[in-house]
Amino acid sequence: MGKKITIFQQNDTHGCIDMHDEFYWQGSQPILRKAGGLAKINQYVKKVKEEKENVLFFDGGDLFHGTLPLIESRGEALIPILQQMELDGFVPGNWDYAYGKEKLEKLVEQLPFPALACNVQDANNGNPFLTPYMIKEMTGIKVGVIGLTYGHEEKTMPESFTKGLSFSLGVEEVKEIIREIEAQVDLIVIVSHLGLSLDVKLASMVERVDLILSGHSHDRVTRPITTNGTIVVQAGSNSAFLGRLDLVVENKEIMSFDYQLLDVEEQWKADPIIQELVASALQPYDGMMNDIVGSTDEILHRMTLQEAPMDKLITNAYLHNYGADIALSHGWRYGPPIGKGPVTLYDLHSIIPTNPNIFTMEIEGHNLRKAMENNLEMVHAKDPFDQKGGYVLRSSGLSLTYKPYSPKGYRIQTFHVGKEALNDHKTYKIVSAGAQILKGYEDAKVYHEAFSIEVIQSFLRDAGAFKLKDNHQIITV
């Protein structure tokens, strides 16, 4: 007779520790409704653990970064909460390295559950930086759990994130671990922060993996993807969703399964201990949550690939404050949406929690075209392992049309700066912020004594309520 096991997944919470406005599509229209919160998630999982014998709960990364309480405390504000949660393991995401190698080590040491990753090594000695895998022995079943952190960290994130570490996509490491543990376990699970398309490719390359709990790409998977006998799922982001997989396992095979992507709804009961800890972490920011710095006539979100209102606010603000031809901002996915109406100082720190340093730079047209082609390759690469995550580079002042499935370097069809076609030999002035933008041009950047949040505040004071006037500048054809 088969053994029953329930596996829960959360991923990409990005500091959304409490209930908040969350984004949903209603037909073709965006709507917001209250959802989420670690206290509600924990109460649900705890109740199931009380009712069932074999229950596991994993976090898929981007846990320690994303909102002001976590960033100002460098992740420490979350530790008391995590110490009370029902989690059985955690895999770091790309933003969990934001405070550097030593700080992540200190955060992990305080967790009552293991931090797993087989594809990150200490660059000084080549040893695993974290625990590569664990075997969880439960009632009548043994589960092997392999961790995969983000593999493109060195290529996409600031140098300070990766100093002293080296990363790989982990294919060979996973194969080696499977050879080591497959005779010992009944079920093999990978908890991954590679991104959904990369995890699907990984499943096609590796034998004997039963389940991949995917993270990084914020996908709300409602129907499990099955490839090469492997089930692949992902549970959205912002603590607004909880993935639940109920399995029956017999003779090291999944005989049946039922999957649900659960909305963490407002009416869910909250764990009182976790809720009190969350309130304590947020209390120092009550003043900022009530400090209104402007307003918006748009729902500010990042749920669209080419352009998004939240980022258009950023790039319009940059152009407003600096005499430049083009403003750029990174194609981030994190950040809870903000509804129409007042915008607070705390909201701005959720929109762009890194609060990067403003820079301007000059670039010739042919290099600008190359930079945009490189960005499109990162998003649309034919080989999933060449996809680096994130959305299309956000911008104001330029417009382009492109073919997503054209070959690398040949996607852009038309490119305009303002109302004029891009001139490959003309020099253009860019305004942006942070080391993630135009990483290969660091020597050309002139940094100013200003940071993103103050620039956005200035724009909201001068321009009044934010309204989209220049959307649909990036178009697929």
C-alpha cells in the first residue's frame, strides 16, 4: 500500500511578511485584493501537520530581501519569525546574497532548518557553501531533498553579492547527488531557484527526479508541468500563494498526486505568534506608512513583461529630474502592487528597496542597440539555460519593436529615441541608477549625490498624481 505525503511550497516572498494588496487579472483588467502573510501560511501548514503524518514545507528563496524592515536589518528582522515557522528547508534566491557571503552565513546559522544548495561553492577552497542536500526520514518514507540556488548570480547581480562565492547551474552536481542517494530514498525532490523554464529543462536532462519545487520567476503554476517523469510546480510570489502537493508513493514511484495553488486569502486564520512577530517587525515603520509623498491614478505593478506602471514611474521620474535622452531601470519582478490613491514613503521603499545611486552616462547608438539586444536575449533566449530572469529593461524616452523569437542580436526591428530613429553613430545621454544596469559600462557612469527614492519623491511633488502617458513603447511584432 502506498504512503501518503503532503509537500508545501512558498517562494519569492520578497519581504511581504503581512497581508497586503495583491495583483490579479479579472479578464483583461487588473484588480487588487487583500491576500498573503506569513502568519496565515504558517497557520495553514501547522494545521495540516497536526492532522497528517508526513508533511514537508519548503521555501524556494528570495526570503531575506525586498521590503524596508528586511533591508535595514540586513535580513535580521525576519529571523524571529522564521524560528517559529513550520519550514523544513530553504534554498537561497538571487536576492538572498544581497548582504554578502558572511552575512548570509550568519543568517543561515540562526535558522532551525537547513539552507540547501548544491551549486554554490566557497571560491577560496571549492567546498560547498551550504548543505547540498538532506534526507528526511518520515513515517514509512524517506525523502531526498536537493537544493539549487540561482545559477546566474555572477552574471546578473552586483559584485558584492558574489564576492567569495562561485556558482553553476547545478546539472552535474544534481546528477552526482542522485547517484549517491537514489538507493536510500523513496522520493527525490529538488527545491530550486533557477526559474520555471530552466527547471523544466533540468527535468528533461536528469533522471529519477520526482518533483521540482521551482522558484525565481514568480510563476503562478495552476497545472503541474510533467516532463521526463518529473512534476514541476511554482507558487507565485509575495507570500500571496501556497503550493500544496498531495502524493501517494509506492515502490519509489508516485502512484497519484493532487496539486493546488492556494490563494492565501484574507479570511484565512493567522498564527497568533507569527502575527505578533510580524507586527513587531513592522512597528518601527508606522510613521513611513502614513507619510504620504504623492498619489497615483494607476495601479502600480510589475506583472507585465515589456513595460509596467511601477517602473514607468521610476523612469519618468529619472527623466524629469535629469536632462537625458533616455531613462532606464531594471526589469525587476519583486514589489507588491500599490493601488490607486495615496503613495507613501514606505511604498516607495517597496517599489525600489535597493534605493540605488543615480548615474548618468553617454553611449553611442550602436552600443545602446547592442545593450538592448543583450537584454532581450536574457529574457527570450531559445535555450532556457541562457535566460537570466527578469523582464525587459524598463525605459522612458525610447520606443522599439522586436521579434521575441528571432535569433540572438537580431530581435529589434525598429528603434526610436524620442521621435527620431536611433542613429548608430550618435551619442545619447542615459540616466539610471545602480550597478545592475549596463553592467559592462561601469567606467562610463557618472554617479550623482542622489538616490532613486528622493528623485521619485521630487517627481511626484512636481508632476502631481502619476498617470501613464507613454505606455506601449516596447512592442512585440
